[in-house]
Amino acid sequence: MAAPASAPIDLSAALVMAPTPPSDWLVIAPMALMIGLGAVLMMIRHSVRLHGLIAIPGLAALVVLDGLLLWRVAVHGPFTMTAGRWLPPFGISFTADLLGALMAFASALVALAAGIYALRDISDTGRRYGFYPFLMLLMAGVTGAFLTGDIFNLYVWFEVLLISSFGLLILGSEREQIDGALKYAVLNLLGTTLFLIAVGYLYAIFGTLNMADIARLAGEGVEGAPLMTLSALFILAFAMKAAAFPVNFWLPASYHTPRIVVSALFGGLLTKVGVYALMRVMVMLFPLEREELSFLLAVLAALTMVLGALGALAQSDLRRMAGFAVIAGIGNVIAGVAIGGAAGVGGAILYALHSIVAMTALYLLIGEAARLGGSWSLSTLGGLYRTAPWIAASAFVIFFATAGLPPFSGLWPKIILLKAALDIGAWWLSAAILVSAFLLTLALGRVFLLAFWRPLPAGAAVGAPAAPESWRRSAPLAGLVAVIVFFGVFPDVPVRLSQAAAAGLADPAAYIRSVFPTGDAE
């Protein structure tokens, strides 16, 4: 029988009754902005001259929003907004902590740089086929993955960024692009399927998909639950996403095929979403299982970084070389996860932040080198230090940072990781980090000597000088180089933030309180 219409109904047990503070909207504003702009750009897809005028201010606004989000989290701690005002774990939560905010802010910076670079790199045809709408959707997916507090929603945001990345990968519809997209799609869809299976397995064990709720329940222990099997599934799925050994062959087979600005976005962002998910799940949700699987993770990290560096050394195509450099960097991040503790995970976070900027800059650099030299091959490049001295200077900075040499941003995470590995007695992992750095130094030094320092080979011709509008290419690269130099010379702030983010993962009490402020997780 229905209750009398006058009977009071207490909604406070199910719904958030207090008004949402305006500042809480910061956690979903970046995704709403990107999806909204993507829709607008699709509606005016034939007015390609307007795309840049809308997209670049939109990406600048994304940087501002993510910067404000990072400031709020750094000052006030994690905070949560739950969709539909349903109390968690029933409502879908977006939770911003220091790790997610740092990754989102770094991603917004490189997206803005890539968006400006694309003003010259992407033709009107490419814009008409959807470059900027796909870029907006990609950033919605990347940012959403960093800020979601629901593990199924993490899967959904993976799908959003994958859909947009497929569109960017085949922009131009060339045979080489279709071939690269097929390899990219098969392995990433396989990884996504494994991720979905693991999520279903997790829900069967815990009965919840809210990450704060899972962290609480896992900390209390679930007797008889096959958490090691579940953890292994997550590791395999995220290793595919991050291009870790032995499932990394799809990356150098696909990242060299699209426009260079698309490769820059992929190299800087997509693999970092994979290692972010690995850190979030294995460090925050399943720390005991991470400890048990740490040796396996360390072996995977060592093989990934050393084989990635060897692959870079073996390449004569600049784009393929950059792809293997991305893989080597992923090995360093996984090494930090394997080491664990505040130092190891903090080093992994710092390296991921560095790699977002450095890998994007590396791809933009080789794009400029190929444009000026007329080729992607080291056998036909040369004399670029005469053609564009500032490009040669940028190459010097980016190559040193990628190899982890002083005084640039790549040095500090490697020092932290080396010390952390030695502190736990993993001398062989420290040796792998050093060997990888040495091999990358040889690979990138070879590129500098052949493409920049040696005279132009006989019979080869240097490309035409840059057009007056070349600031659209040079300004993004110069900005990224400035970030690399600044945080190499003044590393205090990123190191402290990375260590604090690692501490928040290891002890998620503040994260859980932001989702369940009264401590009532049912």
C-alpha cells in the first residue's frame, strides 16, 4: 500500500542534501568544457578557420581550470563531487587528489602546446575531418581518467580517449596510417577487454566500484578473495595500455604513422594514463598484492626500460626512435611502483610528469627537424645546427632531459628512483636504470651528431626555411623546453608535490574521507 502523501520522507540517508559549493564544480568542469567544445566544433566542422580560434582559448581555459584544481587540492586536500547527488558508493564520484590533479594539469599544458602547433601542422582537410573535435574528446577522456573516483568510470574514460585516438590516428587516411591504426586498435582493445573483465571480477568480490570504498574494504581484508589473481589481471591490462614489456610492440608500430602533432599527444599522454591507472590500483587499492608482486613488476620494469633504450639505439627513423624512448620511460615509472614506499612511488610520479612534457617536446622537435631537413631518416639528415640553431639548442635540452642528464627535469626522478632501489637492496634494478640511461644517451647523442652536427650528406637538400608564421610551431616547442629547464634547475616544487601525492596513495585516509566525510560507507 502506498504511504500517505503527507508522510515525511528522509532523503538524507541516500542523497546529498546540502547545496554544492561552487568550488566543487572544479572537479568536473574540465571534462564538461572539453566535451562542450568538442560538440561545438563538430557543429561548425565546415568552418575550419574558426576551429583554432575556439580550440586554443578552450585549451588555455583547461590549463586554468586544472591549475585552480591543483591549487585547491594542494592547499585543502582531496575533494569529491558525486553525480546526481546520490551518496557514494551508489552515485558515481569524481575525486580530485594530488596525483590526479598533477597529471591533469601537466596533460593540459602539453595539449595547449600541441593545439597551437597544430595550427600549422594540420591542414584545412585535417581540421574538416575532425582534428580539433577529436583533440577535445581526447582531453575529456584523459582528464576524466585522472579525476574519476569510480573504477568502472575509469574504464569508460579509457574508452572515450581510445575512440578519439583512433580518429586522430587515421587522420589523412593514408595506407601507413590505416596499418598503424589496426595494430594500435587490436592491442588496445584487448587491453580494454582485460580491464573490463578485471572490473567485473572486482565487483563480484567487493560489491562496489567506488575506489574509496574498495580501498576501505581491501584494507579490512576480504577472506578467501582471489586478490592476487585480480591484481595480476589489472597489471596485464595496464601494461598493455602503458606499452610495457612484453606487450609493447604495438607502440613503435603505430606512433610513427600519424601527423607528428598527433604522435606528440600520444607519446606524452596515452601511455601515462596506463601507468596512472597502475599506480592508482596497485598502490592505493591493493598495496599488499603490490608488495607480493613487486619482484615481477621490477623485472618487467627493467626489461621495458633496457629493451626500449636498445630499440631507440637501433632506429634510423626519428619517429620510431621516439617511440622506443617513450617505452624506456614507462619502464622507469613501473620501477618506482615496484620499489614502493614514498620514495619509489614519488619518483614514479615525478618521472611520469617529466615524461608527459619531455616526450611531447621530443616529438615536436623531430617534427621540426624533419620539416627543415626534408626527411625522417638519419641517413639523409645533417647540418641542422646551421639551418636552425635554436632547434639544435632545443634538441640539446630535450635529449639531455630524456636521457636523465643534468641539469634538466629528467635528472631528479632518476636520482630518486636510483636511491630508492638501492635503499631496498635492489642493486640490479638500479643497474638497469643506469644502463637504460646510458643507452638512451648513446641513441640521442647519435641523433644529435648525425642530424644536427655533421655536414649535410652529399646529394641531400635542406628543406625550405620556416615561413613567417612559424611561431605557431616554435612557440609550443620553446614553451615545453622552458618547462624542462625550469623544473630541472628549480625541482623543489615538483619533487615536494610528487612526494605528497605518493604519500596520499600509500595512505588514502584523506581520499576516503573526501568521499565518505562521516565515515559511513555502507
